[in-house]
Amino acid sequence: MNPRTCIVTGDKLEPAAMIRFVADPNGAVVADLQGKLPGRGVWVTAKRALVEKAVDKGLFSARLKCAARAEPDLAAQIERQLRAAAVASLSLANKAGAVVSGFAKVEAAARAGKAALILHAGDAAVDGERKIAAALNAAKKGVDETGPSIRTFRSLSSQELGGAVGRSESVHVAVAQSGVARALIDRLERLESYCGGGA
């Protein structure tokens, strides 16, 4: 696809690294996260700080060439949408039988090299994460380094993880190698990049 220009920085990037915005019929600025909304659109690099800057400077109205209104919490709305998409993807993986949760099961999956990714709750203590990392390192010994790597994320809270796997909360979750795992990784990477990137 052709690169798009960020209205904040002027950088030209591939659409996958950006968020498209349009004005809805009522003139409100909305994020077109699926890339399917009709109408004239403008692009912002997919970083929360840059979306906030676009709102603060009134760039959406100027670039959309209409009296578009961007809500002050637009950047937070996008984060909530990205979080919801990641949770929904994890829930789908759970329904497909590709998920285990709980420290003992996740540590065992890590040690056996059966996980494509491991999620630790962002609000959890680091001790369990350290032990699971040790299990991952043990699994790597004697394994061909060209094999699949196991990704780890701390992007979701214990309540978000729990909601996705049918519990009130969960601290550690592992997802087995599968097609749903790839989709989940994509969504978690997008969320992580959006929340962690600066201007």
C-alpha cells in the first residue's frame, strides 16, 4: 500500500503504522481502526501522544476541511478500543482451546516450549514473571535458534486477562502456537506501540 502522511509529524509511513480518522455524519472525529469507514480521511502515526497533539492543536478540523469536532478524550477512546480488540482476540483463542492460565500451567507450557506467547498482567508482581522467564530460558537450551520465538506482553490488566479466559482475574496466560495466536500478537503489538510511543 502507498505510504500516508501523518498530519502531526509530516512523516510518511505505511498505513499499518498509522490510524485513519474521518468525520462521522454529525461532524465528530472517529478513528477508523478497521480502515473501512467512508469519506475523506486523515492519518496520524499510531501513537497516543501524537493523537493527543492532533486534538490539542485542532489539526483534524483543518485537515478534514470541515467543522470536525475531536473529543478531548479521543486518544483514550482509541486505547480502550485497542484494548477491547486484544481482549476479544484472547477470548477467541481461549474458546479455540489454545489458552492456559494460572502460574503452574503457564510455567509448564513455557518449559515445554508449547507457547507462542505469554501474557503477564501489567498490574502483577514481577516474581512470577521472573520464574516463567526462567522456564522459557530452560526451554531454549538445545533448541535451534531459528525456531519460533515466544513473545511476552504486559499490555493487559489482570481483570482484562481474567475476563478473556472466564475468570474474575488472571495474572499469567499462555497461548499455544496457532492462527489465533498470530492475530493476538498483532493486536497486542499495536496496543503496546500505541501506548508506549512518544511524539
